[in-house]
Amino acid sequence: MAVRIGIDTGGTFTDLVGFDADARRFVYAKSSSTPGDPSAALTAVLSDPQLDEAGVERIVVGTTVATNAILQRSGARIVFITTAGFEDVPFIGRMDKAEIYNLNWKKPSPLANRSDCYGVQERVTHDGEVLTPLDPASLQAMLDFVRVRREQTPDLAVAVALLFSYVRPDHEWAVGEALRDAFPDLPISLSHEVAPIWREYERGSTAIGDAFVKPIMRDYVAGVRVALEASGRDAPVSMLKSNGGHLGLDHAPSQPAQFLLSGLAGGIVAARAYAKLAGVENVFSLDMGGTSADIGTIEGGTERSISEFEVGFGIPVVIPSVDVATLGAGGGSIAWIDKGGLLQVGPQSAGAEPGPMCYGKGGAQPTTTDANLALGRLNPAYFLGGRVPLDAEAALPALREIGLALGADAADAVELASHAIVDTANENMANQIRLIAVDRGLDTREFTLVPFGGAGPVHGRACAELLGIRRMLVPPHPGLSSAFGAAVAHLRADRTQTFISRFDLLDVHRFQTVLDGLTEAALAELAADGVIRDPSVLRSLDMRYAGQNYEREVPIPDGPITTETLRILEQRFAELHKEFYGFALEGEPVEAVLLRVSAIGMADGDALTEPPVATEPPGEPPTRPVAFRGYGYLATPIYRRETLPAGFSFAGPAIVEEPDSTTVIYPGDTCTVRVDGMVDVELE
């Protein structure tokens, strides 16, 4: 027997979920995160005595350290090396705005300073011809430039993005070799290795982002190794990637950009597993924590993927990733009245320190958690299983002040303010899901909502009603779902290469050769991580009409590439173009732009169930007053989740408590505990 372990290192807590597929046994552990020394929290959860009963098969770790480094701009100082004359590309960027009607909005600065950008004398054309050879004198001047900055800042990294290096990387490789020879321990990112794509700005930005977090990921991986040694665990270790797969620990320091959405991917992978368990094809996942809410989409039983995302506005990263939207709506989101007298909730957050006012750590502004506590939805003596006692009185004066500002009578001010805060948070999350649905042509009424995270099940039911969703599935241990997602993630290796050609001029043999090379490279990476069984291979081609600037990704049929394959690709592209834009341009020439290959080693446990522990129905539950909009405070039954057996049904109103989350059931709802441990909620 061996346990497969998933770990999620969040900003507040580090969670562990392990499962033994043969014994059908789960293990859970939780520890406060230690941002200054992540290895301490990892050691704590890996040293849990429950893990001593069996060996460890594999450990998969998801983390937000790379994401936080970019958001907080706490990474390395970057020297950006590019072709002479193109040093301003990262600063010019694209002519777009995050707030199109805000005349005072300022575009965020890139992760590199303009004074740290250097242009080398060289030039390659779009078709790979050397127009200007790499100048040795310019190369030496570049090394001198880097040396000066390294003397100023030891924590330095270099990003190299030469013009058209994705077609011919010789010059970029030579620059990298010169840097390695001169500075053996200097972190270096070469754009043709990180993102071999044709858009110079996006490729350069990805290389900069990769270099920016390289020292941090190197230190984090070292910390993981320390934790493994301290806990005595000897097992293969992987890092959860942004695409929902995972990559061996040895590869992680050299590919840090792959982990920029690592902490968010675990929740989406978990939602896919929950959907599979329930036999549900279409799911919106709502992962609501203390600071933010992450929303994912499962269509046809598969998580949606994207080829490009932004970590903060204006920092594009061209790395395959799960499609997740994040907004500032969490349990710690602060409620405040704006200059126009309107209630706002977030995006400012009280975080974990000082946290909501009810934490008693000095928080001075009411939050969503304070509002839920005032409405009776949270148990002040059982928050996080009783490890964090809450002060139910601490936020009442601040809530009353907000209620009075909204026009309530003094007697009802706290209740009105609390409902208004919770309703505003719910509307913000529901609106984000509506935007996703409209953008992709989805009907929310055809979806099931899967809420998790510490606060997701508190707000999930209200969000479902706002969206016309009639069914909600609450997984076991919802506060640990991201760690569960890491545990059931598949090994995955992605390869991309620019391949620009009109279809009527396309060389089928060259197309096949490039595709085979990408496939072999992806499979070799999986083999290095120990995948023995036959992995699946997904192939796709980004296509566009000649003259267009953006592409659509089209799956490539299995088998060798033939002229019939190209005909099928053209037909599928026309269908996708019509579906997305509403029209197709019959007779217009079509271009290939980018080849993609993903090799996936399937993991066991994707449909592993965790039957409820209880075998007998619970006795008469205790009650407490809980406020519901339109009903006032109702005497509401309070269930402990571990006492609910499979097949047990109950009606709302009800509260289901567990150590890592609380589920709020509204009046008239019907709930059934499934044999796989999920609570199936049918809305009234």
C-alpha cells in the first residue's frame, strides 16, 4: 500500500491530502503557512503520523509563491537582453487599458527597468536568414553591462529575447552560453526555450517573467527537498503546473514560468475530478478563500485551457494553463462605503494578518467573514475546527455604522449591513461567472456549481440562485480541495513551436517532422519523470485567415499528416471561426501559425470516492438563529458533516459544519449525502 499525496501551500495554510487507492483510505493534514520558510510548513504536514502507516508513492506540490512574487514584485532584478533597437518593446506593449473609461489609469510597469535593458548587435529575419551576424564586441559589452549590475545587485537574473529567435535560435543560444561562461550561477532565461512563439512582446514578457521568479523557485524547490529530508519521506516529487499537470521537481527550477498559476490549477483539477465522480459534464467551480475567489469552467468533463494569461494587467505570459478567472472576493474582503454612498466589498482584503475584526488581531474594518458571523452562518467556537475562536461581538459596531449609512433603522442596522455585504460579494462572483458564460456562449442554467475553499460553500448556494443554477455539489473537505487536485493531477509535458505557412503552400513532410520532434520531446520529459504506461498525446494547430492577427486552436486528428488531414483542419477551423465570431470566410487562404503537443501520463485516483464515515443517521441536531434574506432569523439545524451517512437526506434551512468549511443551505432546498461523500443540493 502506498499513499499518493497532494500539497497546496497557500498564503494562510498549507494543506495535505493523501489517498491510498487500494485501501480506499484518505489522509488529511493542515498547518499554518510559513512564508519566510515554506519548508517548515511542508515539514509539518509531511510529518503527520497518519502517513507513517503506509509508504508514499508520489508527492505533488502546488504553490502560489511564483504568482505572489509577480503580484508583489518581489522577484529578482532583471537584465533584459534583446536585439539592438528593440529595447523598448516590453515598455510599449499593447495599446490596451484595464480601465478604458478611467483617464487617470496608469499602465503597470514591466518587471524590468528600462535602464537594465541592453541591445546586442545582431539580426535574424523572419524566415531564419542571418541579416546581421552576432557582433563579438557587442557581446563583450553586454557582459560588461551585466557585470556592473550584478555588482550592484547580487539577486540578479537575465532574460534574453532576440528578434525571431523562435525561427533561428543560434544567436540567442550564443548569448546564453557567453553569460553562463562568465557568470556560472546566474539565472538565465532564453525566450526560444521558454516560449518559442512569434509575437515578440509576449515572448519577451514571458522570458522576463520566467527569469523574475527563477531565484524564488530555486529556493522554494530547495525548501521542498529540506522538508522531504526532515520528514524522512523518500518518494518522487513533482510540482503542479499552470496547465493542471505536474512536472518533476528536478525540472522545476529551470522552467519557473510553468508554475505561475500552480496554486490556482489545483482547484480546477479537483473540480474536474468531482464532476467525473458525479457524472456531470458541465461545472462552474467556485474556489473562495480568504482573499480571492477563483472561478473555473469544466465543459464536457474537461477543464478549459488557454495558451496565454496575464499575471496582473499588462504582464502577458504565453504558457499553457487552466482557464481560471480571479476576483477580489474572499472571507477577508473589506466592506466600505464609497464617495457616492454605495457599498463596496473588496478588492481590498484584511488577509490573515490582521484578518477580519472577529479574529481579534487588530482588524479595524468589517469583512465578509464578520458579516457571515453576524448572520449566524459561522460558529464562533468551531471556526477551522475550533482552532481559531472568533469574537462575535467585535465587528458589530462597524457593521451597525455601515447599516446606518445605508439608511437602516438602528435596530436593524447590523442585519441589513450584513446581508448587504454578503449579497454584494455574491453578486460580484455571480457577475464574473456571467461574464465567462457570455464570452463563451454558455448557458449557466445548464451547469452545476461546485463550491469549495474555506468560504465557497458559505456563498455557493446564493451564487447558484443568482445564475439560475439548480444544483450544487459540495465536495468532502472543501477547504482542502486544491491539495486534493494536486494529488489527482496527471503528469503532463507541453511543447510548442511556431510554424507559419499558408495551407496551399504547406510542406506536409516538414509539418510531420516538426510535429514528431515536439511529440518525442514531450514523451521524453514524461519518461524522465517515470511514466511507464502508454501516455496520451494531444496535438493541435493554431490557425487563422491570412492577414488576421489572432488565431484559433484546432485539434489535429490522430495519425500521420496527409493532405486529407489538412482538409479536415481547414474545415474544423472554419467551424470554430464561425462559432466564435459568427462567420467564416469561405475561399480565403488559411495559415498555420503554431504547433502544440501535450503528452499526458494519466494518474490513478481521478474518480476515487471517499464514502462517509457515519453509518447511522444523526440524532436530532441542535439549532441556532441564522438569518436568511426575506425570512429573518430562523432556528436552523446545525449538522456536523462527519455524522452524515451516505443516503441521508435533509431539507433547508440547515448549516453543515466541518473543520475546514461551512455549508449554508437555504429554506426549501433538498440535500442528499452521496456515496462518494459529496453533498448534493437541489435548489428550491
